[in-house]
Amino acid sequence: MEAGWKTIIEPFKIKSVEPLGFTTRGEREKALRDADYNLFSIPADKVLIDLLTDSGTSAMSAEQWAAIMRGDESYAGARSFYELERTVRDLTGLRYVMPVHQGRAAERVLFSVAGGKGKVVLSNSHFDTTRANVEASGAEAIDLPVPEALDFASPGDFKGDIDLRALEEKLRELGAARVSMIVMTLTNNSLGGQPVSMANLRATAEIAKHYRVPLFLDIARFAENAWFIKRREAGYATRPVREIVREIFSYADGCWMSAKKDAFVNIGGFLALNDEKWMNEARETLILGEGFTTYGGLAGRDLEAMSVGLREVLDEHYLEYRIRSIEYLGDGLRKAGVPIVEPPGGHAVYLDATRLLPHIKPEGYPAQALACELYLTAGVRSVEIGSLMFGRRAGEVFIPARMELVRLAIPRRVYTQSHVDFLIEVVADVAKRAKTIRPLRLVSASPRLAHFTAKLAPEVLA
């Protein structure tokens, strides 16, 4: 848009709609009980505003739907694969491209090759499935965020950065031979959707090169991260996003993507790297669990839609609207006195349950309790990023997570401003009643990724 207008409009018009799931409070009470207070188990038709995730929940464009009709469904060597391969190579500059059904599949394949007992993976922050796939291989996942990343109340331009001093210290302590790779998550999903600066990424690449450790990027939200660099980092304001993206990838030895985020698709992802040996080993794993190397668990139509989405996400009109819409939600919650992770991230606003619910200790799962209350109040589904997701038990000792957050992840091109205004009203109402929210107790959960399978119940008050 031309400069000077105060209002940033959606850079699209709506062509198809679907109904929302209106419910009564009684219906929501029953749904929550039946789901054992785990929002992953709530039927979607019982949800009014669904902010559980921004993964696979976007609205695809007319061009993506048209591309679906061009899908080549050949088992091997489909034209649709070569279209995706060209798109990813052009985007990243990386040589080998492997489609997968989503990001966690790429993680499983990659760490089956690069992980293993005795190995360590260092990161600005591993998200849930990344950590689980690292640990499932027998390796150890270590987070090294900058200290300000954990100061949720204070603003900062690039709180997704890795702590460079801690990174070097850990490399010297462990020895480079034990570190299978350094992973930079763009943006940093675990700690508020915060972006990584180009300066930090460049410095990380220099350290990685010095110690001869591969640097990989988790690029689920790479375009959003690039837009933050353009807006906030000196020297990038006049550079096109595509150029910024190419510089980002110039520092990487490989990357993987859940294309269900920044590429808008409902399913899909890829792994890309330059190491021929690793790729040959990865292909064997892919064939065993995902499918042949030119479809990787996807239909040809999915490959086509992904290719289009990877190009569309670089549209600067879209990125301006996307980031401003998240800021709009953050502004509204801040004005209502709701404590959030500052500043608002690229794909979500994170509520700080530690500050909002100081009466609930971590073992009472304050973030999960808050998420349940949002659903009970108005059918808003969100996700806990706290001690249910990242807490541990060492014998009888409970080790809480370093954060107790509720993520309001906004699907791309789905909800309008009135939906967000309603959301602000709901969260503000819940915040006013925060003292009445009760803790939860864990009834059962799987050892890994407990938040997907956990059963909880309200704590009985004495």
C-alpha cells in the first residue's frame, strides 16, 4: 500500500467461508470434562475461535487451489516434486531437497542420521517435537536463549537470539565432536515467537564454522522472521524480503520446514541440506517411514500447493498485514492490563500465566488452567507452553518449565479484526477473574510429549 494510511488492510478478499462452532456454557463444560481438561481432545466443532496452533490451519489462496489441480500423482519422479525442488533451491540455495509430510517428520529423519547416544544438539530453543525427536535418538537437547528472552515483561527487538557466549562455552566444555549440530529456530516459538537477528545468526555461523559444527535452521516461520529483520535491524529497511531470506540461508548448512506455517498449506514440509552423505542416509529413513524420496508422504497436489505458498509468503503486503495483526491483538490485551510476553511475536501472542495466576504453583499447571478457562468462558481454544509441555520428573521430584505461557496462535488469512476484538474482550474478562481460577492435577500422561495425551482434573480445594 501507499504510505500515509493509518489502517493496514488485509491484502486479500474472502472467497469461501465455513461456520463457527457456537456452543453453550453447559456444552463446553461437558466437552472439557470429556476431554480430561486437555484441549487437544476437544472436538473442533465445539470450538468458536481456534488458536490451538497456526500449523496447517491457514486459508489457502486461489493460486494454491489451482495448483492442487495440477498435481502429478506419479509414485516416483512426479513433475510436482521437481517444481518443489526448484522452488526450495531458489529460496534456500541448498542442494538436496526431500519432501516430508510435516516438520516433525523432517526432524525424525534428520536426527536418526545426526543424533544418537552421546551426541548433543544446541539451540536458541527447541520446540516440543524437536526436543522429543532429538531425545528419541538418544541425544541431548540443550537450550541457550539470551537471558532477556526469559524476561517476558521487558521489550526487546530480537529476544529469539541464541546466547553467543554460552554457545562458545558449551562447545568448549563438550568438545565439538559431541555436538552434532546447532539449531536456530526462526522465530523462537517456545519463548514468545520472538525473532532472531541477522547479526546473531551471522555470529552463530562463524562460531559453527570455527568449531566445524553444522548449523541448521528450523524455518517454519522464516518469512515472519525476515520481516522483523527488515523492520528492526539496521541496514535492512530498504532491502527486499527475498534478499533478506537469501542472506539468512547463506549461513546455514541445512534446514527443515513445517510448511503448514509460513507456506500456508494444510499439510507438508521438507528437509534441505548440502551434505550428500547425510542426505543419502536420510533418504533410506524416509523411504521406510514416509514414502519414496520424490513424494515423502505427500500427494503431488500437496507438493504443488507448497511451492506456491513458499513464493506467496514473500509478498511484503502480506507480511506487513500479518505482523500488524498480531501487534493489534497485543495492543488490545496490553490496554486491558493482561500480562503478555513482550513484544508480541510473529505468529502469536503469549499470555504470561505466572504473572496472571501467582496463586497457582507450577505443579498446578497454571498455564493449562488458564487455557481451560478461556475455553470454558467463550469456546476459545489455545495451547499451554509451560510445565505440562516442558516440565519433567526426576523420580518423585517435579522439575517445572522455565515459563508458564498460553499461546494464542493466529491462523493465517483466517480470522478478521472483529474476531480479534472479540478475543481481546474474552481474555480481558478472564483476567479480571484470574484469582478464581483453580489449579489442575495431572492424572496420567505419556513419558514424551505429555501435553498431547495428558489427562487432568481440577484440584480439589481443601
